[in-house]
Amino acid sequence: MFSILLCCTIAAATAQKSYRIPVSEADEQMQTGRYEPTWASLETHQTPEWFRDAKFGIWAHWGPQCVEGSGDWMARSLYMEGTNEYKHHVKNYGHPSEFGFKDVLPLFKAEKWDPEKLVERYKRCGAKYFFVLGNHHDNYDLWDSKYQPWNSKNIGPKRDILDEWARAAKKAGLPLGISFHADHAWTWYEPSQRYDLEGEKTGVYYDGNLTKEDGKGKWWEGYDPQQLYQQRHPMSKGSWDNGAIHGQWDWSHGACPPSQEFVDNFYNRTLDAINRYQPDLIYFDVTVLPFYPLSDCGLRIATHLYNKNPRSVVFGKILNDDQRRALTWDVERGAPNEIIDEPWQTCNCIGGWHYNTSIYEQNRYKTAEAVVRQLVDIVSKNGNLLLSIPLRADGTYDDKEARFLDELEAWMSVNGESIFGTRPWVKFGEGPVAEKDIKINNQGFNDGQFANMDYRDIRFNQTKKYLYVTAMSWPQDGKLIIRSLAKNNADFKKGISNVTLLGYGKLKARQTAQGLEVQLPKPCNKIAPVLRINK
């Protein structure tokens, strides 16, 4: 009944263009200017051309959840009895009634972290913008936060992580993006209110309900755990079901609604970071915008950034057509299988979002070949790729990630001209995968459908001067046939007698009724051949 009433309340509030939890600007004021916090106003903002030209960014999705090396969402899963993360935590750190995530924070030292060196490395691999984590669902701010004492300046590295990343990005000449995820800490941390159902700790509550008074004589004396865990509220419907949160991500289906204080705090923290570090892009890991449709919080944050920086980009997930005109659509770990009129982005990772030792040990990183193919496919459809390279807690990447970066750099240094500054052709591609009916699952999660592309899968993009044709692998016999460029085709009427293979030189080509035939030499790179054709 509560869920039904909440949904009805949300629908009524939205229909009246009012919000159940209108954000307060008592502490941080939204920048006023051309844009107002309405969909109609934000629709007049255009995704800037610099972003459309950039095509590729790298993301340092890095914070204290990397300490244990047990992967993404570990600060939630360590409170889920029986999970691998719980078992690892209990074995190596202690029971979550005695040693919770708050106690992991001081272990995040970033002792080998060199932001300038990392950003320069990413730039050599072709990154045209650089993203950092501002906070995750763990609710820990990676800067000297005015509104969250549980932050990297006070606890852990004792450094303003965002400030150092921002300076490194500026020195490298890369636009800066910041991602904010803490708006879901409210429901995400609910397992910290639980207790074991089996074993010697049966019935002993975890540390999610601790208060400031409980810290007397502890290392965290003076800090209020509730400013981190945010659990002064009832559990959501079905909270003991570990998967229920996914159906409640948009604050429906019985999610416990956030308090005014929590919404205002997230708003203040986000504006604080925007005002200090002047990002060009911001990313929210949410349905549409933070707290939407309960609150105008996300609309006001987007308006603030657009008014401060008209060349900025704000990303949202699971957007309808109208919302895609106001925000830039982000697809997580996947892609549409068609050209999208408005610029969009895929966010993906070569491993887990937070560093996972088992992925390293089991050799489960994505290969450079797989990522390049995904990038080429996305660019052919008017999209960008934002790629995370997981860092260990000390601020370094491992030897397998180093090899990945070397291979990516080798391909991009020769073939990058076919990526950057390009636009889609009349069709994005041909081949078995291009012709499949591939659906997006919620916010994405369909990249496995694109995993088996081969030389028959060909992608196109263009500049004013050239058409670029990329085969997703090298044919064993060297013979490449491009059906879309057959003789007398309707889309490219100019005759083609030769093409340029990037990294090699000119090749003879022959147009037949079946397609443009090209005999390739022995592979001159390890990933994919790119042909350049004069228009």
C-alpha cells in the first residue's frame, strides 16, 4: 500500500510541476542565467561540439571501496551475510558489527598515487576528456568537502583528491568530468542495519545504526556514522532482498523516500564541488537525475552547471526522448544498435567498477581488441566511450592494465584520425551484428551482444574529406568485401579505385556488384584495419 500511495503522490506532484521535496538553497545558491530548472528550458541547451569531437574519455572510478580489492559495491555487500565480499571482510578485517565500512576509510591511503603521471598516460592513449569520482554510493567525498566530514581530506589519504585530479587535468589540457553517486546512499546502505542470521554472531546488529555518541574513545570520536551511513529511517520494502534495490532505483516500488535534510545535503555537496573544481562534465548514476521525480534537486544542479559553463555536459540514464534533449544520454556497459540523432555516451570498464583482485587473478579484463571494437561501434552511432581503468587503493594500476594501455595507445596513435572529430555516415555499419535486433536492458547492460564481432562486421564514420571504414578484425585471407560500397550504390556514388590503409599506405580497390573488394597486406596492427577513402 505504501508503494502505491508513494507512486500516486509522485505522479500527482509531477503532473502539477511541483515536487514533494523541493530543494533548499539556504546554503548553496543555484547559478542563475539563461537556463531555468525546467525541462523546457534545459532542452534549449545543446551538447557542445567539443564533446562530439572528443569521442573518448578515461575515468578514474577510484575510492576507498578499492581497499579490500573485492570489487564494486563492496561497501554494501560486506553487510550481506554469505556473500563473497562479506566472507572476505570477516576473514581479513573483522565482523561488520565491529569493523564496518567506516573503519575501512582510514586504510585508503593513496600512497603511490601520482595524478599528473596518470592523466598524461591516459592522454597518450587518446583520452580527450578525463573523469574522476567525486563520491560513490558509499557517501564518502573525495575532496575537502564543506558538507560531508567523512571525506578524503579528513580521513584516509588526508588529501583533496578532486583538487589534485583537477590540477592534473588542467595541466594536460583535458576537460574535467566529475561523477556523483551519493544520492543513493540512503537505500544502498540499508544492509548495514541488518544482523547475521546464522553463526556465533546471530542477532548482533551491524554498525549501520551507530551514532556520534557511540564513538567515545574510538578512532572516529567526534564523527557521526549517520552522516556516512544515513540510516535514520525505516528500511525500504523488501530490503532484506539483496536485489530489491534495483527495482527501486527510481525511488518507486517501496523505496523509503529520502528526507529533506538528505536531499539538501547532496545538493550542497554537489554545488560545492562544481564551484571549486569547475568541471566541464558531470555524471549521475541514477534514473534521469538525482531524486527525480521526488525533487527538483537534479534539475537545479544541471541548471547551475549549464549557467556557469554553457559548454558543459550533464549525463542521465534511462531518459525519454524529451529528456534526451535536455541531458546527454548515458548507456552503461552497452549501446543501441542504430545511429542516435543526439550525441550520447557509453560508460564501461575493463574490469569491475572498483578494483577487484579476482578479476586480475583470473585474467578477466577486457582486451584492447574488445575495447577498440566497442569504441569504433559506438562512434559509428554518434556516441562517445567513457572507459574506466580500475586503480588499486594505493593509486596505481597493475601490470595487466599497463599492458592494456600500451596496446590501446599503439592502435590509437596510428588510427585515431578515424575516431576523433568524425561524424556518422548514412549508415553505421554492416555485418552479422549490425543486422541483429539488439535491445538495451534498462540503463544498458547489453555489451555482451557486441562481443563476437569479426571481419564481416564493418563500421563507417566520416569527416568532410574522408570516409573511414573499419573492419572489426583482420580476415585470415586478407580479402575484405564492403557490401555497402558496391558499384552503383546509392550512398557513395563516387567511383573508388584505391584506398589508404592507416599505418601502411595505399591499396588497390575494385568495385563490383557485390561490394568494394580490397586485398589487405599482413596485419600492420594487432586489432583492426582502418581504411580511409577520399570523398
